[in-house]
Amino acid sequence: METVICESCGKELPKSEACYCESGDYYICPECRENEFVECDRCGDLIPYDEANNTHYGTLCECCYDDLFG
């Protein structure tokens, strides 16, 4: 069984149980996803709460924010 390390908390878990963050090219555990990440309302990518841009279009990742407002 292939395992990965959660980028946020360092926990080792089966890759099949991990969530993949495309924009950062890393994995996070379900607990960190629930508590520390949000989905971009435009592209669906997972982003850390502190990197999310809250707009009248919803919560956006940096790339989608730049596409709309850049």
C-alpha cells in the first residue's frame, strides 16, 4: 500500500485516503482538509483558508482571483 505524508500536519496515511491539492502538488489528510482548507468556488481546487480570496464571486484561489481581477 502506497502512503503519503500530510503536508499540513505530517501524518502518514494511505494515499487512497488522502486529499490531493493540485495547486501546491501535495497531499493532506481528511482532518486537515476539514479544518484548514476550502475549495475554490470557480475551479474546485483545495486551498488553505489563509490563502483564500473571499469575493462577491465566492471563495477563490489565487489563480482564479487573478483571472477575474488581475
